[in-house]
Amino acid sequence: MSQSEPSERDRFHEVADAAREKAAEAEHLAAEKAAEMRRIAEAKAADVARRAEEKAAEASRDAAAATAETQRKAEEKTTAAREKAAEAIRQAAERTDEATENARVATERVGSGTSEPVARQRYSLAEAVSRQPVPAAVLAALGVFVLWRVLRRR
């Protein structure tokens, strides 16, 4: 019996050693597989992060381009509006000058062609304003507006 016991014991140790080797090998394979899975996961995470950064940069570029385009259009519209306003003021000033000249010429014609009694019948500017205040106020407001716009441009 003493011979069979050591051989069973040896066999047991052999089986145990074989099991330990297999366990160590399985552990080593599991560690390698885990490391490989970690590398794959890190690579995928880096790829996802890179794509997100690219999308964010593209969105930022698109937004900047849209903002620049909107600003350029706004500046064009502002410039066009200023040019139109300047032209309108210039035309209003020309028409005002023409009307003033026409009024002066008409006054000279009427003044030289009227007799003395008719000339005495003229009424003063203050009387005209008191008789027709609304048209006088409109004319005064228009004159002030034109003068304000002309002086503002200088």
C-alpha cells in the first residue's frame, strides 16, 4: 500500500499541477483578451471623440460663415440705405432751393406789378400763420427736418 499511495499522490500532484498550468494559461489568455478589448475600446473612444471634435469644428465654421454672410448683407443694406437717404436729402435740398427761387421770382413779379393799394392789403407772416396754423406747422416741420438731415451729414 505504501507504493500505491505515493503514485496516487504523484498523480494527484500531476493533475493539480496540470490544472494550475491550465488556470495560469487561462488567466494569461483572459488578461491578453482584456488588454485587447481595452485597446479596442480606447481606439473606438478616441475615434468617437475625434469625430465629435470634427463635427463641432465644422458646425463652428458653418456658424462663423453664416454670421459673416449676415453681417456682410447687413452692411450692404446699411450702405444702400445711407446712399438712398443722402440722395433723397440732396433732392429735397435742390427742390427746396428751386421752390425758394421760384417764390422769390414770383414775389418780385407780384411786387412790381401790384398797385399801392393792393400792396397795402398784404398781411404779415404772423397773420398767415395764425389764419392757417396746420399748413404752417407742416412747412416748418419739413424745413426743420431737411435742415437737421443736412447738418447731420456734415
